[in-house]
Amino acid sequence: MLPSLPDLLDRTRIVSLPLNTKFRGVTQREAAIIEGTWAWSEFSPFLEYDAEESANWLTAAIEYGFDPTLERLCAGWVDVNATVPAVRPEEVPGVLARFDGCRTVKVKVAERGQTLADDLARIEAVAATLPEASLRIDANAGWQLDEAEHALREIAKLGITLEYAEQPVATVPELAELRQRIRDLGTRIAADESVRKATDPLAVARAGAADHVIVKVQPLGGIRNAARVVKDAGLTATVSSALDTSVGIVMGAQLAARLPEPRFAAGLGTVSLFAADVLAEPRRPKNGRVSLEVALPRESLLREYRASAEREKWWHERIRACHEVLVARAEA
């Protein structure tokens, strides 16, 4: 049941958390932390997303925080990967040092303003720092089709085998074409934006455009729907973070723990990219894993990192707009 807007806003705390390094072009991560009736939840769509898209993120927050029928696991762990932003090669060891015990690394590539040479140097630095680690790359749809093929062939020339290449190009037809072009390399293609930002998240599977899907709880409207997408796609999957605080990381871990084998290390170690968090013990990787334990934000941290009054107003208006979308969907 959809909580009323006044009740939702009354339970919401807006925070602005500093990052250790720039990620997706930002150095502060803003998020709405919501004290639900059953659990704390998070609503944190990226700032450029409109109300229609962001409403899915609010659905996820409401499901986790308010739905009495949702099973919430309170014990156990899930394996996670380290994430290396588009940093200089010499910065790589310092970044990896924040991800205790992780043996899978996702490397960001195709950053605007950088070159393939920058990407290759970063990947080589990761391989040199953790030679036994499994490597993934994530282009966030930053390459054109020919660029993606060239880049993947150059990576293969380095003698590096990728676990998969995540969203190397933007569209489903381009993913399908790229997958055919690089069959000789054996590089698996993973779809992220083509799943979480699509009106039909299963289109990529039906088109044979990917070997693997990346799923995120908030963009896909909650744990149940994300699990359904994985099942219906019939592909292997990785649960990933949308640069969540520890509260959102626990929501993601709940999904990761539900997925069938084989389980891929989840992209839920990203609290290591934060310089501060809302939990007294942030949900950073320990021995390559994160815990399923309940996330209980500390009141003093919610106060310390409270967003400005102007930003609070902006987020409240955003929640209001998304709530209106959800009301309209329910009435349709």
C-alpha cells in the first residue's frame, strides 16, 4: 500500500555524503533516507532523472521500508567486487586498498574526456596490483560500436580475459551487433542501462544482445521485480549498486542473496568510495563480502550530513512528483 505523501516526507531525511574520489562526475552523493515501518530504506535516483523514471526508485524504497509481506534476510553475507573509477593508473593501488579482500574488480572505462590509452593503462594497473583478480569493465554506454570492438580487441591483446564487458554501447541493436563481432574473443557482453533504463527490461534478452544482465534494486522498482527480471531473462546476473549509501547496499544485498547459482560477485562494495556514511559501521567490504544485517542509520550522522535547506526542498519536491506518478499508476 502506498503511504501518504505527508507520512513519507515526515519519515524522510536528506543527506549529502562526500566521496573519496569523483564518481559519475560528482564528489557528493545526495540521498533520501526513509524510516519505514519495517526497515530503513533509500531513495536516491541520480539528479538528472525525471519523475517518471525516478518513480521506480521510490517504489523500491516503499517496498523495502513499508511492505509487511517482503521477507528481509537478517543474517549472512554476499560476495562483492571492487570498483575502480576512471582514475589515473598511479591511483589504482590506493583505490583497491579500500576494498578489503575483494577478488573481483570492475574498472570504469570510456569516461568522457579520456582516451582508450587511459583505459588500457588503468586496466593494466589493476591487473598488476591484483594479478589473481577477475576483471570486468563498465563503459556506461560510452563507446560507439566500432570504438567498442576496437577497445575490446586491444584489451585482449594485453592478455587480459574479462569476466564480461558491461554496457559497452548504448542500444540493444548495437549490443547484439557487437556480440556477434567479437565472438572470436569469447568476451561476454553484459547489459546494464539497457535493462534498468528500458521500458521493457527483457528486450535485451529476447534480442540475444547480451550474455549477462546487471540488475539494481532501485531502478527496477524493488527486490521482487528485479528478481523477476533475472528469472524471466534466463541469463546469469550481477546485482549492482547505484552508488547507494549503506542503506541501499543492504537492499541490494537482499536481492543478491536471492539469486540462483552461479552467483557473481555483486557490485555492492561501493560504500568504499564514500568518505562518510549514515551508519556507524559503513557497509564496506570485509574479506570481500558485505553483510545482510539490518541497516540502522545513526541519528548523529543523519544530522551531521544533513543536506542544506535548499537541497532538502528540492528532494521533497522530487518525492512529491514521484508520489504523484505512483498514484496515477495505481489508478490507471
